[in-house]
Amino acid sequence: MRKSIVAIVGRPNVGKSTIFNRLVGERISIVEDTPGVTRDRIYAQAEWLTTTFNLIDTGGIELGDEPLLVQMREQAEVAIREADVIIFMVNGREGITAADEEVAKLLFKSNKPVVLGVNKIDNPNMRDEIYEFYSLGFGEPFPISGTHGLGLGDLLDQVVDYFPIKETEIVDEDTIHFSLIGRPNVGKSSLVNALLQQERVIVSEIAGTTRDAIDTPFTNNGRDYVIIDTAGMRKRGKIYESTEKYSILRALKAIERSDVVLTLIDAETGIIEQDKKIAGYAHEAGKAVVIVVNKWDTVESDEKAMKAFEDKVRVHFPFLDYAPIVFLSAKTKKRTHTLLPHVLEASENHTKRIETNVLNDVIMDALAMNPTPTMKGKRLKILYATQVSVKPPSFVVFVNDPELLHFSYERFLENRIREAFGFQGTPIKIFARRRQ
């Protein structure tokens, strides 16, 4: 059953992200004393008493014709349409502003239940200052303090009362979470929109437009997915704003909670050193990986050019030799339909388990094909092997002496396991243990 959705809206710098982070219990939205830091809709799960619901943080609604301001306002309007209940946030220290009145007009048109939160009321003696907010026309204003967590219980009681039904969370373990990583302006947000077939995130030619990791659930061919768009990762020397530092930390956290990571490469500008560093984050985290070559419409896109670029990728990313390569154009949507089957396969291989007897048959065949090496007059003996975990698939090989398992022979065993069982898209790990 669908959980209710609550959107937090208001003009910039009234404390929406601070309230959002406090309600969800962790620092998901970027909080900074700079108007316009939150740009896209940010989703997370929150809970009050026995009720679980989805919470949306939005960018501040500002007046102006600049393209980014217009897109931020459009994103807030989408959040309002998606929401069952809206928390209208205002600044109690500044009183009602013209921008507050414009937001109020927008909310009246939505015909959605609205709960008015007057933020930054940090002192009980300031409560007399909230009465002017009755004039906005949304009933009783709730004095709250996002910084200190004051008054949130009363506000949430009112929010939950507006829910159509009381719903509890249903966790579907079959849902595949995948994130998109890459340097700025490689087309991550455009690819998200192409996969979702809607303008879900802001797309801009300005590098660094996406600053938060954004989760969006969707279904394709009967399978449930959650797609996570992340901020572009710059070189350390190019990170000037503290906001952007938070974005990179958030992108790394998005990798940690992903089953599959799509690492994007710009076909137009080619492969650079930063691409390899970014891809390394996913590999080191043990995640399934799909390499996506975006903007393929901007280059000579025949089969010969594709093979040449694929060879180049394999040379620059030898540690991702297990990852499939998908060529597409998010802008024209050409070949985007080929991506999700690879995501699905990589996810299934990431959780694949092999029966011990079948695994040992493959190991014994490998030993017959290529006997174990001798080191310092002592030969490695492999007694048996077993799979001990998934995500990524990990195997323990019991031997007479772990130091005798050279990395080259370990690589040989990995290749034989891949030949026998596939495992495309996922790293696998092999550990040597001395049999007691």
C-alpha cells in the first residue's frame, strides 16, 4: 500500500532543509545559510509515532525569470502535485513577506491540505509573534524550531491527521537500487529523465546543477527500481564551495546504498583521469557496475567506432573488466532501452549463490587444466572452496598455506569461476584460508 507523501515548501532560507533533516533523522538535504542551496526535490522516509510516510524537501520558490529559478519553481510545483499534505514553512523572525504571499497563492490553487509551520521560534517568549501568520489563511500556525526540534510533535500530529489512511511501510527486498555517478555535466540528470520518461530532475548546461543525491522509485517490465541521481564529482583541487564537498560525500553514500552503480563517461570529451578515479569508488565498494558511454549521438556512431571506444575503455579501466559497456544518448533517448536489462543482470549476478559441490567441480577442473604453482620448493594445495556471502559474491578457498596463493593464480581461478557461472557486472572476491 502506498505511503502518504508530505512536501515541505516555502521561499528560500526559511529552514526547510533543517526541518527535513530533523524529521528523517539524518543529514540528507544540504543545509547552508545561502538561499537556493536545495534545487531538486529530495525524497526520504520519515516516521511519526506508528505512521511511516515519504517526505519531500524542495528548492525555495523565488520570483524571477532566470532559467534556474524557473526550474526550481517548477520542481516545487511538481512536489506539490505529488504530495498528499503540504508543510508550508515561513520564517517567524522576518514576518510575512511578499514571497510568502506568492507561495500561499500557489498552495491555495493546489487544493491540498496545508499545515503552516512558523520556523525559527527558538524561544517560548517569541510565540506572540506568530499571530500575524493567521492572515495567510491556512488556519492555526504552528511555532517550531528546526534547530532545536521544538514544536515538531504538534505539527506532525496535524500532518498525520490529514493522511487519507494510516499506512505502514512494506519493504520489498526485490527492489533494485542503482545510482549514477560521474564528473559534472556528463548527462546523469538527463539519463534519469530519459529512463523515467519525465522531467524528474533539473537538467542544465551549468556544471554542478545537481547537488544532492535524489531517490526516485519506478517500475519497468514488472520490476521495481529506485534510481539515485548524484552530484558530479570534481577533482579535489576544483572543490571550492563547502556545499559541493557535501555533495561528493552524499554521492559516495549513494554508492554505498546501491546494488548497481552506473559510471557515466562523456563520449564527446573522452576518458580523463577523473573518470577512472570515480569508477574506482564503486569498484572498491564492491558494487555491481555498468559502464555507460553517454552522448554517443555526438560522435561517429558506427560499429567500428563503438568497438574502438570499447577497447579504449578496457585499457583505461582494467579493474572493471567484468562491467558491461552500454552506448547511448540520454538527450535523443537512442539506445536507452538497452540499459535496464544490463542493470537487472548485474543486480542478479551480484546476489548469485553457487552450490558448494558445483563450485568445487569447477575448481577441480581448473586445477587439472592448470596445476597449482610451486613457491620456494612448496606447492600450493587447494582442498576445497565455498561461497560465504553475496553483494559481492565472495568465496573462501581452503589451502595448505595462504601465502602460496599468488595473485596471478587467484586471477586464474576468478576467470574460471566467471566462465562457469557468468557474474557479468559484479566483482567477485576470493579469500585464501588455511584449513585447520
